[in-house]
Amino acid sequence: MSISGLVLHVRPEQAEEVRDKVSELDGVEVHAVTDEGRLVVTVDQPEDHKAADTFTAIQNMDGVLNTSLVYNYFEQDPAEKEPA
């Protein structure tokens, strides 16, 4: 499980468009959008590589200037843990 908090800096005139596109991604929720073009986003994915793919997809969206990871929690699936 991977849960991450991001702050996106986007072109202010494209903030609503980016919000809509980001919201369409699986496991992504937009919590706030400012007039200055900042979005507060969480990404909840079952695996860390899926989270990384989601970060890349967001960073590559038209209108996104910068993506900052501000929080990350990762826990290995208990079925995958090696016995002690």
C-alpha cells in the first residue's frame, strides 16, 4: 500500500482543467485548488510502482509546472513479507 500527499503547481488559467484530469486518475483525490494554481492531492495505490506511475502521469500533464511529494506512507503487503 502506498499513500502519498502531493502539492501541484499548475498554470493558474489551467487549474480547473488539471483538477478535472487529475481527478480522473485511479486512486487520486483532489482536496483543494487555489487561485494561484496550487492543488493539494492524495494518491492511494496498492503498490509503490503504481504510485510512481501516477506521479509521472500527473507531472506530464499539460499545465503542470511542478509536483512536490510532501508525504508518503508505504507498507508492504503482509502476504509478501518474509518470515522472521
